[in-house]
Amino acid sequence: MHPASEKSSIFRLEAATTLAIQSTFLTLAPELTTQIFAFADKPTCANAARSCKGLKEFALDQLWKEMSSLLPLFRLLDELNYTPNGWNFTNGLANADWDKFWSYAERVRAVTVVDRTGGGMQSCHLNPLLFLHTSSGTLTCNGPRPLLPQLTRLTFHCYHPDGTTIVLPLIGPTLRHLSMTLFKTSPYTSKIASTTFSTLTSMQSLLRLDSLEVVIPRSGPIPTEPARQAQAVLDRSIAKLLESQKDLQSLRLVPFRPNSPLNQSFVHLSLLRSLVITYILEGHRGSLTESLSSIASCTCLEQLFIRIEERELGDPLSFFDIRPLLACRQLTVFDISHLHALNLDHSDVVEMGKAWSQMESLLLWTDDFPIRLLPSFAASFSSRLRCLGLPLDLEDMETIDPQTQLPPGAKFTSLTTLHIGETWVKEDQLETFAKLLGSISAPKPPTPPLIFRLSPEVLRVVFSFLDQRSCSRAARSCKRLKEPALDQLWSNITTLVAPLALLDELVHDDNGSMFRTGLSRANWPKYWSYADRVREVHVTDQQTGYGGRIEPDPLTLVHASAVATSQTGSGALLPKAKTLEFDFQQGPGPVLLLQLISPAVRHIIITIPGRFNQAAGVVFSTLAAMSCSVKLERFDVTILSDGSRASWARQEPQATLEPSIAKFVASQAGLQILRMHPIDSLSSLKQAIDPLRHLRVLEVTFKTSTSNSPLKDIITSLGSCIDLEKLEIQGPSYSGRQNFSVIRPLLSCGRLTILDLSWLGSITLNAANVEEMGKAWTKLECLRFSLTGDEMPVDLLINFAASFSPSLQSLAIPLDVSTVERISPLATDVPSHNLKQLFTGSSVQETHIQPFAELLGTIFRPGFCIIPDSGTGNQKGKKQSTSSSTCDKVSSLLNLIWRVQNRTRHKVQNDLEACDRA
């Protein structure tokens, strides 16, 4: 028999193995992991790729993202051999692993190719025939495939005469940045380069460049006529390439001759943003003006760098030469370099300032400018100018009077850097030069600390982690931090004495704190400036003891509320408080609640002594009448008992309080969290929860359970709360057995995560009922039934594991394990589950420990524990000891069973692998 069928029953004992614990690094989002590897160097990426499968792809992406040579990539296809014509394949590509090649080629985003000859094995020149060999593997049904399909940046340095042809196989639709440098420009090289650029022009449907650089270093003028003709052909081919790239945004041309055919290509570059150009002047200056006029057609130009070189000594430049550039109104950076002077006067500077209103960096690297032009720049350029480069001639500086001879408005308001080149300031000129600069420069404002530059919202988050003492010190010591510090300091107060003391001096008597002189001279603006910051408040009417505080007399709040009503139209003393926590210990204390209620309140937490229920009932009746102005989301009420038998005998106050609370709760239709501890019976709960349709959490403790309690009506009302997530009702269990139909309305609460049904007493369930509950409560994490009364058959445990989702972590169910021997885990298709805790209703007898442990070990996985019932009353100690003993025995057997299962599973897996290999 095949080993797989022989051991199949063992695999059914557990559906899946325990998942391996993964590191936090492996659970990060792929985008975040990619960003982390962007900061790693190549050796680190190589080590990560070799040592961790989970990080291999991320490390390889970063490792191959930028390459300085194509040789490692071609070595994936075949061994390379160096020949006099450059590197080429040794054995051909008959046995090339193209899948491996593409798996790495698709990772390349940027590549730098240096095509240098000479040096033998150190040469990096690639034989063009190498690309002819690879073309056979790049052919697809849609045509040739680019060697680097995801390449976006290509930098090429060519030293070989025919090296420019290497660029063509690397061109693809993703390429956006192309940089080419030709170091040997013989007529033959220029001819080959011209052909390459012409071919690139014909690929305009495939090539969409954002950036282009063409650099041809030269040591002197073109010596011969053939060289001049080859240069003209090269310029025309580059010009056609530029005309085809209408989306080009960045361009660098070195060198550039004003009479070149390239002049006409600027008209087509309407989207050009940045231009770096080096002019070679060999004749008259008129061609320079014409060339700059063609550049001026690029109206979107923002950055312009011009370097002018002349082979012979020429005349200074004039403003007329650069005037066409004034049409580039969007310029923010202008850098011009020339060996001779640039003649400017005050009117020229004014014209430049009006045209270049967006200029941020202006660098004029020519011969020295007269010092008197510096104030003209200060008066003409806008406040956006941050950097100015201006070589200065300081000879006439003594004749300038900063008080009378400066043009109006001559002030650099935002200039941070002034470059004066190689200007030499003599010792006796330092003071005069400093005075002149001081008169035309605005003082630089000090850079505020980082914390001052944070937004108010961020500052509030920072102060939320500080204690009250730190916030108090910050508010007293720094004006800029005062507001966020006070917001945090007053956001949560534990007494009302502090804000009320801002109105008048408080004196203490037996009833609490009272105003000494009244509120006729109260500083209400100051009070509101602090009261508006309060978001949470804890109020207690204890005279002493609670934190050493003495709270105000309720009449004090009445006086303050009356004056507040006359001023603001609302009697709320804390108008923006969201959470109110009340701890009432005195009879009139609940009256405090009415003076602090405002439309902003969302959470109320109340503790009421049992002997003052009647006064509290009046307050809740009043609040029910104010339901239009109170929109609560959370309501917690705790009714304390003083412990005396007389108080338990007085039922009339409790009967007055509970209906008032129920009426108030029913008026809060938007309530989401409700906690009531304890109430006399569940009769008032029905009235409270009927109108609540958005309830998410319900926790109730009741004292007595009578047959007259509307059990079915309560569960029907709870079933209408479809958003319910947590339901815990605790109290005496109902007598008798309940049918499944009693809890069926709760199946509509599909978002339940915690459900306590122990208060219903014994519930009769079968396999169909368990399956129905599992389909309805897919998010359930904790389910509790009553552990007293009749027990459920142990067979239901299998139904729970099969029906409920893996999110169920805790289950309390009374089990009758006397029939566990009838269940055979190997003969029965037993499901597996991730349950962590199982509470049973009775201890397990010695004869049932082993079969019960086998059943649990088959259903549940390591990490599961069983907790028996601890008993009640006088039998608690003895029963708890017996239950602990049986629990320890079951746990020991469970651990043994899991170890055997693990070993068996590994053995079967090894047998299957051996069978597959055979």
C-alpha cells in the first residue's frame, strides 16, 4: 500500500501544523521593507539574500537596482572571454538560462556603462557582437524585448570609436534619463555617434525622455574641415533627437556653438524646466544673442546654467547680449559664468528684477561689478532672492553714503548668502564694507527650536505623555508652550474646587466649600478660559478622605450655574467636558450632576450609595426630561450597598431609582456602552434596552431572578441590537431547563465577541443547534454557559470545534464525560481547533481521564488548557483540590499525546518525501 494512504488517518488528526513564529521584520508591509533596504549597502544586501528566504527578493531588488557594469548580467548567460575587440561570449548561447537572466535583468533600474579600451582584462569595452548574440533570446511574438525591461536611467561614458552603438539595445519604454559622454571625438567617432542619435530619433514612438545629457569634452578648436563637417552632422542628429522629445524637462549640452543647428531645437522644447549649456565662442557675438533668443522660447524654464568660453581674448559682455533671457519669467536659478566683464547699470538691474520676480538664486560669475550696483540689486529684486553671487570692485566704496545715496527700498529682506568670488577686502575697507552691508541687509531672525515649529495638534500629543508637574512648569516658563501645557493640565481634573476658586475665594464648612463674598466681582472670562479646557472630571461629594479633597457645597454650584446661565444662556459649568465621573457619598450629592451636564458630555460614570436612591431617582428623572440636550455614548452606574440588613429591607428607594435609571437610559437612543451593577431584577432592563439599536457593550448584574421576569422579551430586545459585541449578564441562574428557542433571537447579533449565557441556567442543545450558533457568531472569542445544573454530552465538544471559527479562544460548557469511551478519535473524522481554554462543570473520574485526554489532544493544539469548575459553598475547597488533581493528569497526558503526534507527523512526511524521490 502507498505510504500516503497508509498514514492518511494520522493526518486527519490535525488539519494543519503549528505555524512557525516569524520575526517582526518579516511581517512588515512589502513597501516598508523595500524602503528599509534602500539604506543598506551592497554587502549587507548580499548577506541578507544568501541567509534569509523571506528577505531574498527585497535584498536582490536593492542589490541589482543600480549597476556600474553589464558584465555581471551577461555572465548569467555564458562565460565571458576578453578579445582585442572587447568582451564576448566564450561558448555561445545555446545552453543559456534565459529565465535566470530575466529574473535579474528585470530588477535593474539604473546602469552606468563605461566603454573603455586598453588594459587587457581591466578593460570594460563590450564587443558589439555580444549584443547580436543576445538578440536571439530577446525576440518575442511582439518583437524584440529590451535587455533591461525596467531600466529608467542610463549613463554611458564612451572611449571607443564605435562604442555608442551599445546604447541602442538598452533602450526601452521605461527609460526616462539618458546621459552620454563621448571622450574621443575623431571624425569617425562623430560619424558613428551621429548614426546612433539618428537611430534614437527613429525610436521616438518608444523613447520618452525626461532628462538628456550630451557631453563631448574638447581641448581646442576643431582643426580640420572633415572634423567640422562631422561635427555639423553630429549636431544635426542631436537636434533631430531633441525635436522628437517634446516632453523633455531637463537638458545638458556641453559644448554648444551658437551657430550650431541645435539652436532651432529649443523652439520644440516647450516643457523644458532645467538647462545646462556651455558655449564655445569662436567668432562674433551676434550668434550668441541669437542663440539666447532661441533659449528664451522655453518660457517654462526655471533653472538656467550658462558657461561661456572664448578661444581668443574678447570684449566684455553687455546687457544687450543677455536681454532675450528676460522672457523666461519663471526663472528661479540663473547662473552665468564668463571670463570677462558683464557691463550693467542701475536701469539694467531694475529691468532684470522686474522680469525675474521668482528669482531665488542669481549668480553672475564675470569680472568685478562696481560696488554701487549692490544696492540696486537690493532695491530691484523681490524678497524671494535667497542667494546672490556678485564679484565686487570696492574701489569706489568710500564715495557711497549709506544714509543718503542708496536707492529707495534698497534692502535684502530674505537674502541668506552673498558670494563675492575672489574679491579682496583690504583691512582699511572692512568697517565701511560692513556698514554698507548692514544698511542694505535685514537682520536674520533667529531660528526657533524644533518644538516651537511643531503644529498645535502635535504639541498636544507630546504633552499628553507628560505628568501634571511637567505641564505646570512648561506653562509657567515658556509663553509658546503655555497653551498646549494648560490644555493638558486642565484636560483631566479630579476636583471642582480648582476652577471655582477662579471666581471667588472659597471657605470650608460642614457642607463643603462655599463662596466667601459671592459672585458680584467674579472674573468670568478667566474662568471660561480654563473651564473650556476641561475634558474629563471626577466629582465626589465627600467632605474628606478622597485624595484629601473637600468638594464644593451643592448650593455653590447652583449659584455659579445661575450666573453662567445669565451670561451664556447655558448653565453648564464645564461646557466642553466629555467624561463625567461621579462618586456620591452624601444625600444631596446627586444634585451636582445637573449643574455639569452639557451637550458635549458623552460618557457618564456614577457610583450611588444604596441609602440615597430616592434622591438619585429624582436626578435621573430630571435628566430623562433633558434627553434632547444629552447625547450619551457610554453610561456606567453602580449602586452600592451599605451592608446593613435594614437597607436590604427597604425596597421602596430601590424601586424608585431603577425605573428612573431605565427611563433615562431609554431616552439615549445613541448609547453604545451600558453597564449597570447591580439591579434588583431584570424587569427594568427590558424597559431600558428596548429603544437602543446602536448598543455594542452590555454588562448587567442583577440580584434576584423570579419566574415573572420577562426572559423572552429581554432576549428579543437584545436580538434587535445587531451591533452588539459584548453581552455579560450576571446573577442567579434561572431554574429549570431552557430550550434553544430562548436564545435564538441572539443569532442576529453577528458581531458578538464575548457572550455570557450562564444567567439562563441549563440550556438544551444538540448538534444542529451548535452548528447554527457557529454560523451566526463567526467573530465569537468567548462563550460561557452555566456550569451548574444538567450537563451536556461530551459529543457536543466535537460539534463546537467543527462549527465555530478559529477566533473562539475560551469556552465554558458543562460536560458529561461518562460517555467519552464511546468516541474513537481514529475512527471518527474529528476536526481541529485553536481553542485555548475549556471550562468544564465537574471533575473527571479516573477511568475517563485517558479517553478524555485522547479526545482533547485530537481536537485541540498545543497551548490548550482545561479548567474544571471550582465548586461553591462549603464544598469548594475539597472539590477544588480534586479538580486540580484530575486537571494535572489530563494536562500531562495531553502533552504526551502532542509529542507523539508531532514525531509521527515528521516520520510520515519523511516517508512521503522518500517515496517521491524513488
